[in-house]
Amino acid sequence: MSNPLVERSFKHMAWANQQMLETLSSLPDEAINFSAWNPDWTVGTIAHHIVIAEGRLISRIIQQPAPEEFKQPTTSAEIKQLIAICAERDSQLLELINTPDEMRQFVRYGKEVEFLTSTILVQAVHHASEHRAQISDILAANKMDVLNLDEIDLWSFERFEQSLNK
């Protein structure tokens, strides 16, 4: 049986990712192209990056080639396409939490590296959290404060779960 802390972290990540993507899919197309400090890192680019990175992390654990990348979203409709892919990858990550903690070899930034399975898995949770915060900040910096991180935190996740059990 898996560690309940680890399992909870991955279930929360999946829920928070879905909440974020649902919010983004309801915004005007202009908002998907907002940026702040770096014009190359738009809301859509970062959302895409979260999902693409999950595919890479999964491939490193299962030691298979990374999935093919797909076009970065520039519209709300294209964000909707990320929702199903992200849900599938979040589910795959949850299934991998009991994978033996072994050194995994892969190429990262053009270099052969080795990292433990646990490092790769924890990176998935940390990476998604970090980039959800960036997306929230970019939207707020562009006077669109619609992704409140307090509404997708662990407290909110537990309240959501409790509402399902009523």
C-alpha cells in the first residue's frame, strides 16, 4: 500500500491542475497569451509546459521515449484540449507512486543524468505547483485576478473531497 502522504499529494496535484485548466479554459483568448516578466512564457505556454513535462517525467520512470509534443495553446478552446491529456498524465503519475526507488538514467538538457525515481515523482508535484503559481501571478499582473491559489490549496481539496462524500 502506498504512503498516504504521497498519494494525497498526487491526488491534490491532479485536482489543482484540473481546477486551473478549467479556469483558464473559461478566459478570453487574450488572457491565454498574457505574459509578465518574460514574453516567451505566456499563460498558455506555461500550462502546456506543465502537461508536456508530466509526459517526460512519466517516460523517465517507465524508461520509454517521451510522448510527442503538441502545439502550445493560444486560445481557451486549445486549453480545453489540455484538460484530458493532463488528467490522463496525472492518473499515470498516481499509478507510479509505488514504483521502486531506483536510479533512472535519461538525457536532460543534452546530458546523460541519473536520478532516483522518488526525485522524479516529487519533481512532478513541485513543478506543477510552481507553474500554477506563475500562471496565477501572470494573470494578476495583467489585472485578471481569477486564479486564487488559496482556492486550489490542500484545504480546499479536502473540502472538495468531503463534499463528494455527503
